[in-house]
Amino acid sequence: MNSKQLANVLIKILGLSICIHGFPASIVAIVSAGAALVHTMQNGHSTGAAFPYWTYSLTYLIQSVVEFAAGIFLIVRSRWVTDKLFKDE
């Protein structure tokens, strides 16, 4: 196995690792969105808060989407990334 093939495999593993890292953030986003819904149904809308309670779950959702997209990009385009890294060879 030459260095380009090894780099290709390692970039795919890195992409898979990033996708797996985004999975807990999506679970937290779903759970906290449910908690925000229950909180709002019980207490109503709070007017004194700086940010609504649901914005915290939105940040986790955005984080997980960005991590999934970056991981899928690295998995799909690993050969292109490897060619960019080893363009001298």
C-alpha cells in the first residue's frame, strides 16, 4: 500500500469519525427541543429571557448538520483531497 492509498483510507476514516461525532449532537438537539416544547406548554412563553429556550437546541442541530456534511464530504471526496495533498508526486 503506497502513501496515497493510505492517505485515502485515513481521510475516509476521519470523515466517518466526524459523522459519528455529530450523532450525539443531533440526539441532544432532539431531546432539548422536546424539553423546550414541554417547558413552553407548561409555563408559556417567557418574555424576560434574552434568548428563547429553543435556540439552544437549534445550535446543537446546526452543529450536527455541519459535522454530518463535513464528514460526508470527506468520505465522498477523499480521493480529491488526497490528490490535492499529494499533487507533487
